[in-house]
Amino acid sequence: MKNIIPTPFVETDLVHSNESNYPKIELKNTPFYFREMEEIKEKYGNTELHSTITHYAIGETYINIWFGGLNHPKKYSFQSATEPKVKKMIELAQAGKGLNRYIITKAKGLYER
């Protein structure tokens, strides 16, 4: 059966593979679309102090933070670091200042493992 979406499927199978027999589709128009796919990686603004934080991405109940030298983010969620701390980290990330210091002093080691 050609042109049937496999279950489960990987986005890259549909969008990026030239060898795929499946049609290219817009995932937002399918029942397979998840909000987490909307996560946008933002460049962290505090470049003047040479912060170890390079990028961040904000979700509904978490913030992912990329530190220099890591290929993957550390995820700080409401569950792992508490809601007030995650909201403060989101605020600092968007302001582009003070996030690294806050993590060191208030949220060190509170990322999901």
C-alpha cells in the first residue's frame, strides 16, 4: 500500500528523505502533530559576559537550555525544578541576562535526568 502514513512515523521520514515513498505533508494539518514540535531554539543574548549558555527553548511547562560543549539541552521542568524557578529562568532567558548565575545559585542540578 503506497502513500499510507506508517504508525509510528518519524517526521524526517516524511519531510527530509528523498528515498521515501511517502508524500511530503504539512505536519500541522495532521492528527500526528504535537506541540513539542513547535519548540524554537533561541540564541541566548548574554554574549558580552561570555556565558556558558548558548541557546534556550521554552515549552509550556519547561525550558531547555544548551550549555557550551553539550550537543543536547538540559531540561528544567515544573516537576524537576518547581514552577516558580522555571518561570524565573524563562524570564531571565528572554531578557538575555542573569540566567547562568540564577542556575548556579538557585537551580543547580535540578534538570531532568
